[in-house]
Amino acid sequence: MSAGLIVIIIIVVLGLVAVWIYNSLVRAKVRTDEAWSDITVQLKRRYDLIPNLVETVKGYAAHEKSVFEDVTAARANALNAQTVKQAAAADNQFQTALKSLFAVAEAYPQLRASENFQQLQAEVTDTEDKIQAARRFYNGAARDLNVKIQTFPTNLFAGMLGFKVRDFFEVSGAEAEAVNEPVKVDFSSDSKPKAE
């Protein structure tokens, strides 16, 4: 075998490896973008439900003005988030405001019995479940992309080709603290659900 043929074979093999690495990075990036899109769709759905929920609760609890203002402000912040970190922070703020809104609703038995409120609450709960699933899918896709970008030999090409490590969509603040606290259970007959 001549030296020229060996050089050509090595160049072809390196070219094929480079193409394979590039394609695997693109697949991981597209999967991560798709996962992020799933999160934004579910968050948008949730934020579209909230004005209806607020209006329903407002009819029963008009004096709870600060709760409604907090929910509205949190919704606006969430809709204006541009990055994964901003979206996660806004989502955490929104979760806190939403808990306050449901706490207000707990004080009004007629509101809880309202079919409109129950339907909205069920839709919000369903959306929350979908957001959690989308968050897990996104974080898994981001993890896979980040691993590819940071491991050899793809790390040699990733930076040159413009691939960047993605942030995870993480819980923080009160939601993260709640994960580490034990669940409070009270089976006494005179106990009433309490707002956090």
C-alpha cells in the first residue's frame, strides 16, 4: 500500500468521524429545542388559563386584591422570560402566586363548589402535570446535549461549530425547599385544608 493511499484513507475516515460527530450534535440540539418548545407550549397554556381562573375567584373574593395583582405580575414576568434561567425563575414566582390564589379559593366553599372553578382547577392541574413531564423531557435532552458537548472527541468540534451547553430548567426557592421537607398529613375530623 502506498503512502498516498494511506493518507487518503485516514482523511476519509477522519471526515466520516467529523460528519458523524456533527450530525450527533445536531440531533441532540434539535431534540433539546423540541423539548424546550414543549415546555413553552404548556407554560403558555397555563398562562392563558390563569385570567379565567382569576376572574372566577375575583367574583367571590373581591377584597383579595394583592393576590390578584401578584398572579397578574407573575404571569407577565413569565410571558416575558427570554432564557431558560429567566423562565425557571418566573415559573417559580408564578407557582407561589398560584398557590396563594388557590389558598384564597379554599376560604370560599361556594367557589370551590362552582362548576366553572372546578373545571379551571382541573385544567390547571392537568397543565401542571404536562409541564412537569415537559420539564423532565427538556432536562434529559439538555443533559444529553451537554454530555456530548463536554466529552471527547465531540468537545473538539462542538465549540468550533457553535454548540453551547444548555441550562437546566430547575426548581428553586420555596419549591426547592418544599422538596426537602416532610409532607404534613392530618387525619383529624375537624381539620380543614390549610393554605401554605
